[in-house]
Amino acid sequence: MSTFFTILILFFIVTAIWQIVKIYDLTQVNTVAKDSSQIANDKDNKVNGYLMLGFLIFIYVITIICFIRYGDFPLMSNSASVHGSKIDDLMMISMVLIFFVQTVTQFFLYYFAYKYKGQKGRKALFYSDNHKLEFLWTIIPAIVLTILITYGLLTWSDIMNLDQDEDPMVIELYAQQFNWKARYSGEDNALGKSNVRLIDIDRANILGLDEFDPNAQDDIITTELHLPVGKPVLFKMRSQDVLHSAYMPHFRAQMNCVPGMITQFGFTPSVTTADMRETPEMVEKILNINNIRAEKSKELQEKGEEVLDPYEFDYLLLCNKICGKSHYNMQMKIVVETQEEFDNWINQQTKFKNSLIAQK
């Protein structure tokens, strides 16, 4: 399929160059005066009109083929957060609306190019304005966009205004070139004060926590993010160096991490990692990926190189800003699990005050 599209693109490029050359020739006054064969006649206009209809049919056919073959929207059906379905609904409404408008406008564009093709003796009708048409194509898009924007703002407000009565768990996401750190707020659910000037690698103070702040004593720093399913989480985000973007696609969450300031985003995980791995869509996806990796491993094995391990699905925290040469590798594993599993894991982690004691 990729070969077909490559050939098609090359064909269009060659055609475009050919047309540009023809247009250049037509702009040469002396050439036109000597040779009128390049001036379009009724036959040429008729052929071009039918070509317009043919291209209209082509784009509709290729669109239908793409829908049939690639019409599955994987990131529209595997939301793993409570608010994710709202984001997916808004995305689907926007896509359907865009597709409808594109389909209708493309039809009129190519059909009118055919219907009103040049003919000898026909004179084009010209009028300077039409208030009814201008009103329609102004007020209709304005109403539709107002509805979409209002829906989007209300959805955004619901997501960002996390209900504090639910007592969300506070976690800091700390970005630096080129890795992530997570800091849990401990039993008091309050993050201790921090400052990049307090970073001391030798004393295990890798995030610059204030050692004298009582709220910092029970903070826990990890390189893997664990979340209990069904528990609201409020993320506080910092960046040590450049602009990063905390992107968690399955949770429909993204927020920039800006040096010198704290940003935040909250959501409630709704599907555990184990349950997501068992969904039919994910099982099929992993099977396809591992089949590809198995074929690649055969080639690597023949060359005496290390083979690829089987892939297993995990939620990921990614950086969605091009933050440097190793940006592609800036990711952290996210594990969504039951409350019991989370409690067992968090109890095995080292608190900040204990890590300081261990360094003395």
C-alpha cells in the first residue's frame, strides 16, 4: 500500500511540474501570438470538466477504502480514565463534522468546475455581492463553532476542576532531560517544598527537596508511576531544564512542564493495566506487534545480533515536546492496579527522610 501511495505522489509531482511548465509557456506573449495550440478550446474544457468529475469520484473511492481498511480508531476506544470518554466524544463529533463539511464542499467544488466549464459563446455571470449567501456562510459556521467551543470549554472545566472533596492523591511529575521522576506526597498527602538550588546528588536529594520541611519527610521518589484504580489523582508538574510535556495518551491527559513554575492536571484511572491487556483490541494489537518482532528477530538472529524480546503492553508517560536529542527515549512506565496492590508497592518504597539517613 505504501508503494502505491509513493507512486501516486510521484505521479502528482510530475503532473504538477508539467502544468507549471505549460503555464509558463502561456505567459510568454510572443509564443502565444505565434502558436495558439496552447489556448484551451471547448474540447479541452470538456475533457478537463470530466477529469474534475473523475477526480471527485477518485477521492470518494479512496476515502471509502481507507475507512474500510484503516477505519478503526484505536485511541478512540481505549480510554483508561473517567473523563476520557468525554474527550473521545468531543473528538468524534469534531471529526464527523469536519468529514461532512469536507465531503459536501469537495462535491460542489468539482461539480461546479464541471458544470460551469468554459464554452464558446457562454459569458460568466458576475455580481459583486449576495447578502443572503454571505449571511448564511457566516452565521452557520459561527453557530456550529460556538456550540463546539462551548462544549469543549465545559468539558475542560470538568476535567481541570477536580473535586477536592474527593481528597485526590497528590503526585509530582518531575521532568528533566531525558527522564521522569515521580514524587508521592506520603501519608500527609502534601508535597514538601522544593527548589532546584537544593539538588544534591551526593545526598540522594535528586529533586531539590527542602530537608527541613516536615511535609517533605515522608515524600517518596520513584522512577515508576503506580496508580490505584478508581482513585482521583492530582499531578503537580515541574521541569528542571527545558520545556517538556507530560503526555499520558490512554488517560487523555497532557500538560506542559514549564521551568520555574508548577502546572497541574488531574484524572481518575478507570482501567487497570491487567484489564487493559485483556481487552480484545489490545490482545490483537500485541499479537500483531509480536508477529512483526518475531520476523525481525529471525533476520537479526541470522546476522548474529541480539533478538527482540516479546512486547507487553504498559501505560506510558511520554514527553510530547521535542526537548533534545534523546527526547524519543523520555518515557516512564505507568502501572494502574487495585488499591491493595498499590498499598503493597508503596509500602516497599523508601521515604525521603530514610534515604537521607542512609547517606549519612
